[in-house]
Amino acid sequence: MENTKAKIVSVANQKGGVAKTTSAFNIAAILAQREKRVLMIDLDPQSSLSVSCLKYEYDPEDITITELMSSIINKNNIDYMAAVHHNELNNIDYIPATITLSGIEVDLCRTRCCEMVLKRVISNYIGCYDYIIIDCPPSLSNLLYNALSAADMVLIPVLAQEMALSGIPLLLDSIDDIHEYANPGLKILGVFATWTEKNNTMSAEVIESIKAAFNDKYLGSISKSKAAQDSSREGIALCNYKISSTNKYKNMLADEYRVIADKIGFNMIDIKRSANRPRANFSNNFEELLMDKQKVVSLPMSKIEPFSFNGDPQPFAIDENEISALADSISKCGLITPIIVRSISSNSYQILSGHKRYAACKKLMHLDIDAVVIEVTDDNVAFDIVCQANIQRKEPRPSELSKMFNTYLSLRKNVSADLTVNEISNMFGISRKTIYRYANISNLDNGLAELIDSKSIQIRFIEPLAKLSPEQQKAIADYYNYDERLSSKELTLVIEQMTNSGSSDIYDIMKAIRNLSEKKKEPYKNSLYNEMYIKKPLCMQNMTESELDKIMYELLDKYLENNFKSTKKVTTNEK
């Protein structure tokens, strides 16, 4: 076998659900299809790559990435090649992961040069492959730092949704720090948008935000399609489906991934701290505190309290169902990741990251908890840490974002309005418009806020709803809760009517709207119209209602005219 140095690519985003694993899998398959020798390393404890994409079946005797990294930590001998499995369907070699990988985090916290463990593992394979693709964990953790320390390049998928860039500053600063202190050869390959939709305003806004933030680092987009889910579930990469009309969506997505794969080895960007991309304004402090290996201690639960700021609790809700599930996991596997606290007195601490872990341990009636103690005396910086720690893990509720943004706005009230919003915008990688939109939730009836949280009402209605009176807002919320849902068109008309008339009687308004709708339909009772209206031909799919109405009127006139003529002819023939 020709001895070449493999190119090592880490596919990373600390948020889950961004198509990170799907992207890593499909890019690896494309490279394998081009007759490249490819090794995939599953570094995500959820093991979606191993189980779902590569159809790995666990055997207790198997050597996984957990055992490989443990052998480095504990200085044990191990058969490295025995850890490599082969997926015949996609022609990919891989090293699988299991849930046991979570336990490595604790070991790494107590290991010297812990960020270099994976690099030492990979050194055993580097001459055997052309490419090594690492599927990174969805978190800022020692596992991620290991992946970055081992990699030549980083590929970042970003989900085309609001707040998509909110956690990216911390990831970029992590890359910066690893480049500066551990891996000077690390480069950013680029950023691409995932699950984009044509004619979708949100997708377009996210893509423009990515382009503005990353310029020539933007690599393209991957369309949203059920085909990608089907592909992963079946364990067949998109590029390995035959080109056919049946597989047209899979073939389309494969082409989009080929554009990304083409960039590997080319157009890599040197890492430098730059003002023209989103970043965390407190990242140097945060990066140090997140994984300080020397500060993991056991603290009494009684001496720890949840975070509060100016007398208000932290803005992120704690779901009791999540706590129960987490408590069950901790009871079986123990607390994998320590909480982060700050000292607020000589003998008491305040949680900055890990409120759910603390609540779960409290539910289990633990007396002590593992924690990283840091010195943060500035309350504003502490609030920054709490917000970033929550946002980077999962998509927050709109009401939570409202509390957060309003707090930031109040903190910076002594600064000019433009600078205030721009500061927050740069911190979270979102637009000014989005900040104002979420901040307005505080002006809504509680019932409406809950409907927005549950996605029963789209966030684009926040601003027009906020302009209504409290009585009008409550009337709409009650209508949703006790009667029925409104379509987007109906809600638009209701808001318009309430604004113009000042009325809060939604039942009268809806009665008028539906009566008007019925009157519009009356001329179209003819069965010919109904059939064509319901089952529109392809040529009519993109027509507006007015255009369609015009055609239907013309067709009805012709139908009536022809019907009368045919009747006369039939009568004549019978005679």
C-alpha cells in the first residue's frame, strides 16, 4: 500500500440537528466513490454515524474509539487495526463509537496534554488512507478540541434557521485557540448552509448572513429534502443511488454535496482572528473556564444556587420531563460533564452552566456534585456565559430569547441604540431585525407567547400582534386555545380587522371573513370549476387566485355557451 499522509477533516458544529453527521457521511462516500481510501472516525457519543449511517452492530468484544483513546490515556498496548470496520455498501472504513465515549470526557479532564489524545490515535492510520473524516460531537468539549487538534481542516455545516449563527462565535474562537496553541497547521475549509428551502425567506436570510460573515469561506448549500433522511436510514450515501427519476431528489442532493467535497484540499483559509466574522466577545475567558483540567472539584449541593441577575432568574426554562430523563441517565452512567460555577462568597457558589444537571442531581438527592470553579466577578460577563452555554446546546424557545435580549438591551441602555443592537447582533450572529422581533414577545399576552413557543403561531406575527391591545391579544389567544387554529391568511386578516376597527370580538370578525370567503366561491359551484380548482394542472400551479379566477370565468362562459348549443343539437337530432 502506498504510504501517503492522509488529509484529516473535522466536520464540526457544537449544535445538534444541523446535518453534521449526514454531511460527513455523504462527503466521505463521494471521496470513496472517487477511489480514495477513506477512514471515518465517529467522535460523537450519540454514535449516529456508526449505527444509522454505517449500520454498525455493537459487540462487547469490539474495539471502539473509546478503547483507542483510553489506551493512550492509560498507556496500554492495543491492536489499532482491529478497531477498523468496513462498510461494504459505501466502501468506507470506520472506527465506531458507543455511548461509553461520554466517559472519556472525565478521563480527559485529568490527562496531561488531553487535547492531543486523538491525534496520537490517528497517527497509527495516517499512512494508510487518503482522507480521514471526523464526525465531531455537538458540543464544546475536550472531544471537540481533540478533533480540532488532530485535523488539517475544519468544515462547518450551519442549519438554515433563525439563530443559526448564534453558537458559531464560540466554535470559531475554539478553532482560533487550537490553531494558536496546539495545531498551527489547522485551517478552515469553509462553511455551508444545510436544509435550505427555495422561496423561503428564512433560508435566504441565513445564507446572506453566512455570506456576510464568512465571505469566500461560504461553500454552498444543501437543500431540505426527505431524501436525505431516507438515505441515512437506509445506510446508503446519496451518491450511491442510481440516477433515475425515482431518485431525482437524492441525485440532486448528491450533486450539492459534490460541490462541497470538491473543495477539500483546495481554497482553505488561513485562520486569523478577524473582525468581519461573528465571534464571542468574552471567548478567551470562556474557553479557559469551560475545560480547565485543574479545577474539577466535588462541591456540596447545599452550597450551590442557580444563577440570578439583578434579582431575576436565568432566562432559560427547565423542563421537568428533561430533568427526569437526565436524572435517569445520571443514575445509570454518573455525571459525565461537570457543571461550571463561580464563587460568590467564601463558601457559596452560583451556577453558570449546568442548571439541568444540577436539578437532575438534586432530584436524585445527591449530596455532592462535580464542578469547575471559576473566578468571574463581573455580573455582565457571568450573564454572557449563562446565555452562551444555553444557546450552544439547543434551540431556545422564543420566549426565552425575548427575556435574554431584553436583559441585554437594558444592560446597554447607556449606549446609543445602533451600537447596542449591533453589539448584540455580533455576539450571537443574528440580524438586528431578529433581535427586535424576539424582544417584542415581552409585549404579548402570555397565551400568545405560549402559542409562539409551541410554533402554533409563526414568529413573523410577533410584531403585528404586539401592536394590538391586551384585550385583542387575549381574544386571539383564547380563540386558539378553546376553539380552533387560524391559517396564516386568516390570522393576517384578523389582525388587520382588529387594527382598523379596534374590535376585540374575534368571533364576529371570523364570521365576516368566512362569509366573504363563501360569497367568493358562489360563482364557482359548477362541477367543472371545482374539479379544475382542486386538481390544478401543472401549468396553473404558480398562478395567483386572481389569475385563476379570470381563467375560470372565461371557461365557465364557454362551458355555458357550448352547453346550450349542444342541448339544441340533441333536441334537433331526436326530432
